[in-house]
Amino acid sequence: MTEVDLEIEGMTCASCALRIEKKLNRMPGVQATVNYATEKAHVVLPADVSVEDAIRTVEATGYAARTPAPPASAGDVVLDPERDPELESLRTRLTVSTVLTVPVVLMAMVPLLQFTYWQWASLALASPVVIWGALPFHRAAWTNLRHGAATMDTLISLGVLAAYAWSLWALFIGGAGEPGMTMGFTFLPMDESAAPEIYLEVASAVTVFILTGRFLEARAKRRSGEALRALAGLAAKDVTVLRDGVESVLPIERLAVGDLFVVRPGEKVATDGVVVDGASAVDTSLVTGEPVPVEVGPGDRVVGATVNAGGRLVVRASEVGADTQLARIARMVEAAQTGKAPVQRLADRVSSVFVPIVLGLSLATLVGWLVAGQEAQAAFTAAVAVLIIACPCALGLATPTALMVGTGRGAQLGILIKGPQILESTRRVDTIVLDKTGTVTTGRMSVVEVVPVGGRDGKEVLRLAGAVEHASEHPVGRAIAAAAQVDGQALPAVEAFAATGGMGVHGVVEGRAVAAGRPAWLASEWAVSDTGALDDALHLHESRGRTVVGIAVDGAMAGLVVVADAVKPGSRAAIDALRGLGLTPILLTGDNERAARSVADEVGIAEVRASVLPEQKAVAVRDLQESGRVVGMVGDGINDAAALAQADLGMAMGTGTDVAIEAADITLVRGELVSAVDAIRLSRRTLRTIKGNLFWAFAYNVAAIPLAMAGLLNPLVAGAAMAFSSVFVVTNSLRLRAFRATRLEGPATG
């Protein structure tokens, strides 16, 4: 079996993806999944079916397919998705159509603006909109028609062309082109001598509304590949290779397995490898999301794209290129995105049945009236009224207006929702997986407690510790120094400073010998006495997964400084609110079991999955899904990106990495867990609004079509009814502006 991803062009709705998927799956032995959001098809081919055969099948369905271009290297320029040629074309089409449509609508609706030849001015303005502005819909409708299918594009094209064709007939043949013609409202069809009305505002307004929705949709889709481009940008571009004792800088592509390379302080580790010389602390937060740097020395493994925070390292490359951990995470993100089920929009699900029914009813109306002996104009008027009353303006507005208002309100609250396909997931989610570091906790090391001994003052112990740690580059030392300066006081100078890698630091402060480091190191290397007096406090904090730094002054134990990644204020209340929405919280982290359980107990989470490697996080989410759960994921690190993409609903903290943000469905700009509560509430309410809009859009059609068939609706009244349905949809959507953020002291409801 061969697996291949194909890029698909020409899809305009989810039903297009479903049709391509069905065609591919009808090929013997082929298994295919087509994703409308990413415009890709993941195809598993048997030995006797080639990639070219699959491409030909897609093309025979009316679309274009090709194998993806080679992935961009780290040094390539990342194109701004806003400058995508297709998106630019759609933006231009929308802008021009809007400018031309506004006066057409105003002249049709405001009698004072109807000057002598206003109808011909309307025709001149509306024609480019109907012909050029709506061309994508006409083209897609024609493609679908050739393959015996009907979609939303069919509805749009029919509605626009019916209103336009009627207007042309009325202007050139029916007498509506006479000077002084004005628009009037009558509920019943006109008598035969009356001049028919024109519906150019209907044709042009429908086009503009639907173009707006398509533009918003296309812009969201074009950003789906940013996560992978951001991952590529993390990799080092150059590497300092050590050969025969000589250092030389080479492009990363020329690094081979087994090569020795040098990593200086502050530089990225070029690729995965094993340390052969040197000792340092490596900041792995870019890849793991965990805040505490890892101490490494000879024999320890390091990961590409992590940052050397301390001394000089010499590393032997073990994996390069596509075999690195960073590359594997990128592949997992892409696979998780491609593997998402195609989004089936409610309007498209029924349009394949709705359109033929409307066409049949319109034709039946025309024939029925003629058979009954009515005049041709009356018969045609009733038939056109059926088409116009079924015009999909409200259907096209149902999703984009609610989405625009909902996402706009979300942006005000620091919640960025990427597209309408995400909303359905929020309704079904029953499990919320939370990354620990940077999500439930602050993601920054800070002093949580000072435990003095022997009657010493805790502030003085912290001041001396901060002075000696101020010269250290270690994140734990920086946290202690920052805590010592919290009141703005200056720290005393340190003399004879020295650091022992992975153990601690020492120096002379105000004439006193001060050492800060592991308590065992203080006892063995510095003969510090009275270390046993703090055993209980030491064991207590270490059992909670905290980092404990012993402080010695002049050879005697002065106390302990406890450093930890503190829980964010409000995390527990936010988790209680998530539970109130019917979600089961699970803590997922790469930290050890003790640290994870300590945080879980503090915030009230019962289920914990600790010591999970970065590449295993997506697997953990998939395991939950396979057990029947619908999973939401909240994270912030690169190591969370694949899991965010794999989850049914991915939410990334805005304070996290760009990769996690791009891989997620929702971005929480404020970086507070309560935003996840609001994101789910807002998404669910927006989805309910969309469903309500669609219901009423169809309900008005179902109720009004019989009236039109019976000749009880003038086409102008049908157009007005259609406009009213649009106003109702917009008004209903605007109710989302009243959405309020969760108050943590009160209950949260969905």
C-alpha cells in the first residue's frame, strides 16, 4: 500500500469534498479522506493503482489535483497568506461588487432616489456584479451540473440569474424600462396591463452577501498551513561543524549523521544528537513547553531547535533532516490536520435535494397555470416568484453573519475562532485535556516559599541568595534574584563568584561566604552543617515536584528557597467552570508524576497523565478519541501542536508558541484558562445561532413557496420576503454582541 497526499483545487463547499471522496473510494482497494478545510486528500493506494490514476479520477469529477510541492526549508521566505493570489482575487471581486451594489439597493428601496431613468442606471451597475462578481458561483454551478450534482453554488447562481433574467425581460419587453417607472408594493400579482417590477437589487445584493462569506472562509483556510511553516522556521539555518579540530560554519543541509558540531551559549542546537563534550543547561521550552532547563553533559541526548542556555557543547549528530524530533512533530501536525473529517455544512446537506425540488415546483407552477388557461405573463410571474422566494440569500447569510458577530465578540474578549467548521466540535466535546506548563501554570519559575533555619530572617536569606544568584544565568537562579528584588531594592555585589554545573553557585557577599545549590552538594562539597534541620521541609516540597535550593552562609545552613512553576490565579475556578459545561478535565504533561499530581490536586483535577513525551501527546489524545470521547485540548508549546491538531477542538494560549497557535482551532489571546470556558460558551452559542438562522431561512421558504405557487405573491413581495428573512438572520446574529465573559465566582453555562 502507498500513502500519498494530494492537493485539491476547485472545491467550493464541503459537499465537493464529499463527492471527491466518494469517487476515490469507489476505486478498487483505495481508501481516501478529503479535507475541505485544508484542500487536501489523503489517499491510500494498492499496488495496482498509481498516483496518476487517483489524479485522473479527481479530474474526472471536475476538480484539479496534484502532488504537493517539496516542503519549504527554514531559510525560505514565508508568504503572507493575506497575499495569496486567489484570496486577492476574491477580495477585489467583493470590493468592486459592493461599491456597485450599494446604489442599486438604495435606488430600489428609496422612492425619492428613483429618478427618470434610474432603472437603466441600476441595470448598468448590477450587470457587472451579476456577470463578473458572481462568476465563481456560476462556474461552480455549471461544473456541478455537468456532473449531475447541486450545491449551495447552484442555489446562488439560480437565484441571481433568475432575478436578473426577470429584470431584463421586464426592462426590454415588459415595459419596466419606460421613463418615470417607479417600484411599488402589492401583495397579489399585477394585472396584465401593469408594468412588471425589476429585481436587480436582489441579484446584486445576494452576490455581495455570499462573496463576503466566501472571502472570510477563504482567509481562514489559507492560514491553516502556518503551523507547518512556523515549525520549519524553528530549525537552525547554519551549523558550526568540528572536523579535525577545525570549526567551520556550514548550511544545515550539509550536516550528516555522525558529524560533530559546536553549540555556543545562546545558540540553537542544530539537530538531534548526543553530547560528547561540555556541560550546560538546555532550554527545551520551544519544543517541550516545559520551563525548567535540562542539565546535560557527555552522553546526554539533546534535541534540535532547543537553545543552549549555558556553556559550550560539542554534539555528535544522530538524526538529521526528516528524522529529527522537530520534523516528526511537523509530520504529526500535518497528519492530524489532514485526518480531520470533512465539514458538512447544514445548507449544503439539503441543497442537493432543495434545488431540484424548487426547480420542479417552479416548472410545475408555470405548466399548471398555463394548463389552467391563465395568461403566459401571470404564469411566468408565479413561476419566477417561486424561484425568487427560494433565493438563498438568507441561507448564505446564516453562517457568515453569525460567525462574523460571534468571532468579533470573541476577539473583544481575547478569543480567536478560526472558522465555522470549529463550532460543531464545541457542541460535542465531553473531555478537555489541559497541558500543565503555561496553561494551568504560569510557565515561569518563581519563588513560592523561603524556609529559614536557626532563627534567621527569611528576607535576609532571600537577599543573600539573590545576590549570589544574580550572577548566574540559570533560570532558577534568575527566579531567586528576581524575587529578592521584588521591592525594588538593590542587591549587594558578589565577589569571587563561581558556578558548578548542575549543582550550584557560590561567592562572597558583604564579606560572608554564600553558597546556593542542591542541599546534598552543600553538605558534601562545602561541609555545611545543620542540613538535617530542614529535612522535613525538603522532602515535603520535593514530593510536590518543586525545586529546592539550599542557602548556606559562612558554612552553616541558613535556609531553603523553594522555586516552582506556580499555578495561575483562577485556574481552579476555570476548571470548575469547565466541569459545569459538562467537560471532564485531564492534566497532560511531560513533567514527572509528583509535580503533575501536585498541580492536579491544587486545581481539582482527578485524572493525570504525566511523563508524556512530546511525540506521545497526540497519541494520548487519539487514544481518548478511540475510547469514544470527543476531546478538546488546551496547550501552548510546540510539543502540544500535534495534539492540538489531533484533538476534535484545539485551543492554544496566545502566550504560547506560534506553532501551537497556528495548529489550534481557537486561540486564547489573554493566556488565561478562563478564556477556554468563554471560548466554548461563545462557540456553542454561535453554533446555536447559525442553526436557528438556517432553520428560519428554510422555514420561510417552505411557508412562502406554496403562496408563490398559488399566485398569491408578487415577485416583488417575494423579493421583499427574502430581504426580510435576511434582515431577520442578521438581527438574530447581532444578538451575539450581548455575550458576556464568565464571572469565575458564579456558575458558567453553555
